[in-house]
Amino acid sequence: VRHQGEKMSKSLGNLVFPRELFRDHEPAAVRLALLAHHWRSEWEWDAAELKEAGERLAAWRRVGAGVEPGRLPQRVAGALAADLDTPRALLAGDELTEGGDGAGVAATASVLGVVLA
């Protein structure tokens, strides 16, 4: 992970700590922001992504909060089986949200460790 054009590192002092992020953002939104990047890819930390993640979380909650999780949708399972492609799994969750599939959204959130309650 890069920050301000350089690799994040303790020696450079350019780390972003969870406790700082949690002051203004829910842990579930922080998790969604991190999951939006493939684990194998190098990426630049951008705090603006937390706004997008918060919006995604709100949309998922409108559809999936309080709904019993159903079976994990194949699109999500397939994305995770394909080299743990969490960005693709999130897009599948967004499609489920747009389609109003609360049980699918709840299952997707559950498997990704995102609390909708």
C-alpha cells in the first residue's frame, strides 16, 4: 500500500492507523474500502475512498440489514474462489443491492465480515 506517493512504512512515518480512521468512519466502511482493492495489487491509499465505502455500506444496509442471510450468491462465491477477488465480490454485492436481493446482500456482507446491523 502506498500513501502520498511512497510505500507506507513505519520508518517513513506515513502510516494510517485504524484508530484514526475509526474516529470518523465505521469499521465496516473501512473494511469495505480495503476490500475494494485486490490483495495482490499495489495501490495508493486515498481517504476519499472511505466516502464511497460509506455510501456502499448505506446502500447494502437499506437492502440487507435485518434480513436473514441466504445462500451465498454464485457471483460472490465465484469471485472469492478466483484468487480472492474481493473487488469483484463487492461489485456482485452492489448488483444484488440494485436488484433488491436482501438475503444475497446479507450473505455477501456476512462472508466478507461486514456488519449490516
